[in-house]
Amino acid sequence: MKVTNNPMAQAGLNSQTTKVAGDKAAAVSAVKNSGETSASVKAFAEKADNFFDINNKLSSASDVDMEKVNQVRELIAQGNLSLDLDVLSDAILEMHRR
């Protein structure tokens, strides 16, 4: 079973229409010119709007939670960071097993 987060594929559009990725106007144009039904075009347009909105939000978001980083820095600076070395070592081993 193939799992996809591709909104074009989720809308049931063919592989020709799913090749367009970066430009929403070009993607909508490709769908309109593909011979798909108007219901497919509408479903695609809704999914494309959602996809591009989410993509824009994620591209501007940081991968690092700076609030947590600053909390840990503060704890280290104060000498108050306590670690359970058994839990930490188990987590590191588990991460490398994946």
C-alpha cells in the first residue's frame, strides 16, 4: 500500500497532472487541460490551495523549538539541568536502531 501526502494524487488526478508541483497557476492549468471533469478540477483547486497554504507556513517555520532550546540553555547556565543517564542512553540506542 502506497501512502502519499500529494494533494493532487489524493484528489484522484492522473499522473500527468501530478507532475506539476511548484506553481499553483501552472498546476491548475495542467488539470484544466488534462480533460479531467469539472468536479476533479474543483477538488484539485481546493486541495492545491490547502497544499500551498500549508507549504508556505511550513517553509517559514523553524525546525527547532527555540523556546525549549532557551529553557535548556538557562538550566545549563544555572547548573540546574538534571539528566537520567539511563533514560538518555536508552533513547540514544533506540534512535540508532531505527
